[in-house]
Amino acid sequence: MHLGHIHEPTEENPELALKHYGRAIEFLRTGDKSRAIEELRRTLHYDPDFSEARAKLAEMGQEV
């Protein structure tokens, strides 16, 4: 059974984290909240300490 990316090990890569964060901001700008959330979660997958992504998820009412 596949449990999803939340349970996969973190693969730290700050450069990829920044790329996904930028995509999240673009999705928010265009009103695509669900894709923005996906990208913010990917951001944290690549950089668990990315505070802006954590703050944005919390702002959107998402658990981090």
C-alpha cells in the first residue's frame, strides 16, 4: 500500500525547494489553492526548514 509522499524520506535540496516555492506562489496568484498546497509540501520535502513555506501553509489552514 502506498502511503503518499508525506511518509517518504526527506531528500534535502534547497535549490529544488526554492523552485517549488516559486511555483506555489504562482499557483496562489492564479487562484489554484490545491496546487499551491502541493507545491508548498514539495518545498518542505526538499527543505524541511523552509520557514516561508511553513508559514504559508499555516496561513492557508494546513497542518505542517
